[in-house]
Amino acid sequence: MSPETIDARLIDGVRYLMLFIRSDTIDSGLHWATYHHLDQAQGGVKRHIKGNENGWFYEATETRNVLREFLLLGLMRIGHTTDGSAIENAMHSVP
């Protein structure tokens, strides 16, 4: 793997489901997000819906180190698209 390669196991254009534990034990529950891997040079976009005392909100963040996310249990490949706007629209459609 060359220095500019993020992780050769990630496939360009693939959307992944990310699963996290909420703290250092599984007893605290789980949290999920999606990750759209753009390519090995750019990395991708992590998208998730978060809750706080004011309700739910959508968040999208670019990342180059998705496999180093804190408390990440794993990734599951769930789809493939080169159109990131389709994913963005789907996430915004969640009430």
C-alpha cells in the first residue's frame, strides 16, 4: 500500500454502514452512521443523524481515516454509487 492510499480494502464509490459502541462497553448501546468512500486519494464522507435535547439533526463530515474512528466496531458494505447527491438527498429526507 503506497503512502497516498487510505486503505486498499475500501472500494471506490461504495457506501458502508458504520457501527459504533457509545462508550468503552457495549452496555451503553450502539450508534450507526453511513460512510461513502469516494476514492483512495480523497477518502469519503461520514453521514449520520444525531440527537440532542433539541431533537434530531443531520451531520456530514469528510474523513480520510474512517477505519481509525473512535469506538468503531466495523463497516458493512451496503451499496455502490458515484452520485453523492443521491445519498445526501436520502439523508435529508429522514424526518
